[in-house]
Amino acid sequence: MSDILDIKRDGETIYSVKIGEDTVLNYQLMGDHFVEARWFSREPLALKLGDYIEVGVEKFYLNHVPQIKKKNNFTYAYGARLYSELFRLFNKIIMDEGASEFPYFGTPQEYIQLILDNMNYINPGWTADVVGGIEPLPMTFQEESCRNALGRICQEFGLEFRLVQREIIVDRNVGFDSAYVFEYGRGKGLNELNRDSAIEKGVVTRLYVYGGSQNLGSGYRGGSKKLIFSDLGTNYLDADNINHYDMPREGSVTFEDIYPKRTGSITAVVDELTVTDASLDFDINAHVISGSVPKIVFKSGALSGYEFEIASYNHASKTIKFKVFKEANGDLVPGGVFTPEVDDTYTLVGIDLPQAYKDVAEADLLEAGEAELQKVKLPRVNYTLPVDERFVRLNGVELACGMRVTVKDTEIGLNDLIRIYAIQYPLVKPSKIVAQIADSIPLNTQD
């Protein structure tokens, strides 16, 4: 790797400076991504905010005036932190139709598109690749940056993000498994194995799993008020390391958003209060939960986020008539531009859905519970891994944030895939890697 760092402006190199191992790239998944650079110059440099360097395909920008220390008349010591594209998101307040304080209801794609619209207004070239198939949620924004909004959106939906240049990639998990195995010892990849924490208190080896309470009915699984995947008292999962401890360590988790549901689409609009769904496969009248008011909840379209009490249902025509909703300011919905349209999606609540929908929900609950058990079955640990440079070079090791590597720690019985959430290395010696790995990724939205 070259020890010359080119500083650029508008695509042209304006200065080339010599760097050493104290010029370091720092990258934390969903967090810090910057280069801490140090160099000497024989004269003062006329640097401007927005000047940048390139590391691979990524650009790192000068966002703050660099530190300068005059050693003598011919030697100036520079220290500068140059930030990735991610930090440009701090420069724009997220707005919707000119308002910086606003409620919003949408899918992850719609929220990220809002960020793109804002960023491209002042800094063109932003794109996104966002996971689909996720139900919309409401959020409220109050004069916050697009960067903070991005972190909150992902946190709210349980998603993760990473950037490649100006493309925002959002997925359920932006990492990937690798075949790398690291443990302490000669030729095993680590000269040291620094365990920063091992908190036994949070370990769960028997996990009781519950879902939401909607659309179940009074006779569900012996009277359970919440979705479960087995009978009451047996709806738990045992971890494969349960015998590692002298007795089961019990815990519970509730996934309120997992419950029997059916997402339908409007196939015809009779009037602003009456819609038809020709694919509706059960009689709503026969499935109303006693003491509950059935409602239709719009998931897309102009009425997205609104829920209305169902006034009547005609199963012969599969037509739903619902009641008008009165806003706090007195406005009536539907009304004006806020009316249902063909292809709007919706779901129903207050309905004892048929068993087939419960079966699907229970399978989803079991899958979510198994994933959660994998997170809590071991002590919460963070490791600092100063990776053996020779091991890296000989084995062609290429580590990246988000990658999962196998770490062996015999003292706590660990032999598992754990995620790399931060990486640090000198630009002149990229094989001199210090990796941080942890069970969970700390959320960082600080400027």
C-alpha cells in the first residue's frame, strides 16, 4: 500500500502528502466511518472544507478545519479527520412538504425515499436498496437530521443499514457468514484474545415465546390471550447449551406485531365509505370477536394508517362498509383527497381469523422465537481482536464490518459466529487489523 495520500478537490489532486501508520481508517457498522490522518508539510496547505481523499471506492471529506502545529519555519504537523458520505446526512434536516415537525406512516421503502428526496435536494446522487415485504409503521419527526432519522427508522423496523458510496442499503441483516475461525494461539489468527465483557445475568436457555393478542378469539389454545405456538405452559424453546448450566435459565419474549392477520387489496370502490375485496375468503360476520369492534386498517394509499370501525359486511358481494372517522381538529375522514382507491391494501382487527391464518402466525412466531434464543443463549460478550498480520497475509483474509466470524473462547464454552461491528487499520498497512466483535451492534447517531 502506498504511503502517499492524495488530497483532492473537484476530481483533481491538490496535494500529495506522506503518511505513516498513524493514519488510520475507522469503520463501525451503522456508526463511525472516518479516516484519522496525520502528516507533515514543509509549508501551510490551503485546504478547504469539502476537500477529500479516496480509499478504494469511498470518499472521505474534510468537514472540520484541520489541526496545524508549526514545528519550525519549514515543518508543519497536520491532523485531520475526514468523514465518509454517511456524515453528509447530518447536513440536511428531514422534511415532508416543507415541515420539519411532522407525523409519517409508511414502509421502510417510503421512509428511505423521504430521506433520498431530502438529500438529493441539496446533494444529488443518493440512491437506495431497501428490503420489501414489511408492514408500515407510524413515526414522528421533530427537526432532526437525515442521519438521525435513518438510525431511528432502522431501529423502529428492526433493520440495519450500510452505505456504499451514496447508496443506502437497508435490510434485516446487512452482514454475512464467513468461514474464518479465530482463537488465541500460534497460527490460529490471534496473538491476543481480549474479552471486554461476559455478562452471565442475561443468559436465557429456556425461552417462553408469545405473540400479539389480536384476532385470536376466546377459544384459542385453551384460552390463551396471546398467540403461542404450543399449548399453554409448553410454548417454550430450549437452547442447545441448556445442559451447560446447572438448571434452566428462563426468560420470555413477546412479539406484539406477530398475530393472525390477512392483508387484502381493494378490488372495487362503491363510495368513499364502502369497498369490495373479491378475494376475501371468509365471512367477517361469522368471525367477529364477542365484545370487540371489528375494524378495517388501511396499509397503503391515501388512507394509509387510518383505521375505521366496520358498520356492516355483505359476504355475498364481499363488500365492507365502514364508519367515518373524526380527526382531533374536527375534519372527517374519508373526505377530500383522503378516500379509498382500488389496489389499496388493508388488514382487519377485532376478527377471530380462521385457523389457517393462525397456523401461519404461529409458524412466524416460532421462527422469531428461535432467532431470539440464538441471541440470548450465550453471555453478552464483546471482543477486541488484534488479528495476526502474518495470518492475514498468508491466508488472504479480508475482513469487513457486518461479517460474522467464528470465535472460540473455551473459558465460557463459546464456539460461535459473532459479528464484526468495527474495524480499524492503518492505510499504509491494511493487514494490521484490529476488529471489534459483539453479539449486538451499538447504535451510534452522533455527529
